[in-house]
Amino acid sequence: MLSLNSCIEIINKEFNLLKTETNQPAELYNPIYYVLDLAGKRIRPTLTLMACHLFSEDISVAIKPAAAIEIFHNFTLVHDDMMDNAILRRNQPTIHAKWDYNVAILSGDAMMIKAYQLMCDVDQELIKPLLDIFNKTALAVCEGQQYDMNFATRNDVHLDEYIQMIALKTSVLLAASLKIGAICGYAPEQEAEKLYQFGLNLGLAFQIQDDYLDVYANQDVFGKMVGGDIAENKKTFLLIKALELAKEEHSVILQKAINNEIPDMLEKVRLVRKVYDELNIAQVTKDKITEYSNKAFEFLQSVDIEDTRKMQLLELAYGLMKRKK
Ligand code: IPE
Ligand code: IPE
Ligand code: MG
Ligand code: MG
Ligand code: MG
């Protein structure tokens, strides 16, 4: 059995090792270890280790790639927080808020390079297959992030476009985390592919849940500024659904909000949330999360491995559906 907690421990140990090896100049590395030490959920490296464990008792092969993925993920967060004007993450100030933008850019760059270094720290025959999928994924995340930015200034984003965007910015990394684990476990290609599809659907559910929490979470638990997406005119699942279902009076408020005609941010968030409440958007969102989670479970079920070996992944996926942060 490979528990969630033991996966987190393995990754944290890897990061502690890193800290002792590489730490100068401190102005570059302190922010990196600051963000890595904050209590992230470590979902992606856990997926990697668990996917490897499905096919192999020896998960040591997957540890460096798993750490690489978590550092890459944290790098995307550091840059994402600048792009989203977010000053709070994991209940602490973001790097650009605590230091400055130059620090956040350069520390982020170094994290990405560190991620590649760790991804290549595997047996020779694994380097090419791992880099093939990692390169493809990293570029897809950039594409998704650009669509996310583009959509903020557009008011006609269709649900299909939104799904495409979150698949790129979020799902592909969860999917790749699983596939990379499977490759490290020397899984047959078609089984690795089923895990990839499990991750894609899990990732869609995960990002829609993130959109939901951005409106309805308890901020102290969520650790990020609630209402941030509304403030930034992000085209989230909730907003797109609300625009779709809105009658005249709701439509007027939503249009005012996304056209920056409500200067007081707290008031803007309050008004948009009221529209969501009146349109019962929370339930519509939860139904969508369930739909994608169920699709994900189907793919996990189809992996040709005895069911008892899949229990930990299944539990993790269920936990994500009910998460509060
Ligand atoms: C945040 O990811 C970015 C999204 C894709 C929504 P997580 O919710 O996994 O963030 P941490 O690592 O646990 O903080
Ligand atoms: C995150 O989307 C996607 C990436 C960081 C690649 P969000 O912007 O919604 O993530 P959070 O909410 O800031 O964690
Ligand atoms: Mg963000
Ligand atoms: Mg963002
Ligand atoms: Mg978000």
C-alpha cells in the first residue's frame, strides 16, 4: 500500500535534499524554498508515484520525476500569481508580493530549469520518453495560460472554448503526472494511455472545483483570495454558465461587472455572487464536477490491473471532489 501521506513524505524529503545541495545566491533560492515549503497538496507527484506503483513495486525510479513535476507546478503558480494579480497563496503572501516581480520571474525560471534537471535524473532509456511528454505538457500549459488571459477581455467565451482552455492549463499536467508514473513503472503503452485519460477528466473536474472554491470557499481554508476570479474578469465555469442562464436583470449586473463598471471590488464580488446564487450556479457546477469525475473513474476502472491496486488512486480522486482547498 502506498498512502497519500507517504507520497507527500517522499517528495518533501526530496526537497529537503535539494535545499542542502543548492542554495546560493540566497536571493534566488530563498523564494523557491519558501514556496515549496508552503503546504501544497502535492497531488501531482502523488499521482506519479501511485501510477508507478500500479505497475511496479519499485517506485524509486519515479521519485525524481515526481519531484520535477511538483517543482514545475509550483513554478507555474509563481508566474500565474503575477498574471492573476494574486497576493495570497496557501495562506501566505505570493513571491512577487513578499519580494518583487523580478524575484518572482527569475526564481520561477530557475524552478523550471530545476524541474527539467530532475526529470532527466533517471535511467538513460527513460529520458527520451519522459522528456517527450514533459515538453509537450509544459508547452500546453503555456497555451492554456494564454487562452485564460485572452478570455479575460472577451465576453463571448463559449463553454467548449473554456473546457479546451482548462484542459491545457490544468488537466494535461495531471494527466502527464500519471503517464510519467506509468512510464517509470514500465507500464504497457495502452494502460499508460488510459491513466492519461483518467487524469484529463480528473483535471477538468479539478479546475471546475477550483473555480467553484474561488467563489464559495472559506478563505482561511482555501488559502487564496476568495473572489479573485470575479475581480479579474476570469471566464470561469460559473461565469460562463451564469451568462448562459441569465435573464435580463442578471445579465445587466454581469455585463456591468465584466465591463469594469463596478469599481468597488468587494461590491463587484458581492453582486456577481448574488447572481450566481439566484441562478443556482453552485449546483450546476457541482453536477459538472460529478460528470467529469465519473468519466475519470471509468477510465481508471478500465486499466487492466487488479482493483485492489487502484484503491489509493480512487480514494485520492474521491477526496479531490470533496476538497475545500
Ligand atoms: C492550483 O493547484 C492550480 C490549479 C490548477 C487550480 P493546486 O490546487 O494543486 O495547488 P496546491 O499545490 O495544492 O497549492
Ligand atoms: C491555474 O489556474 C493554472 C495554472 C497555474 C497553470 P488558476 O489561476 O485558477 O489557479 P489558482 O486558482 O491561481 O491556483
Ligand atoms: Mg491564479
Ligand atoms: Mg490563472
Ligand atoms: Mg483558480
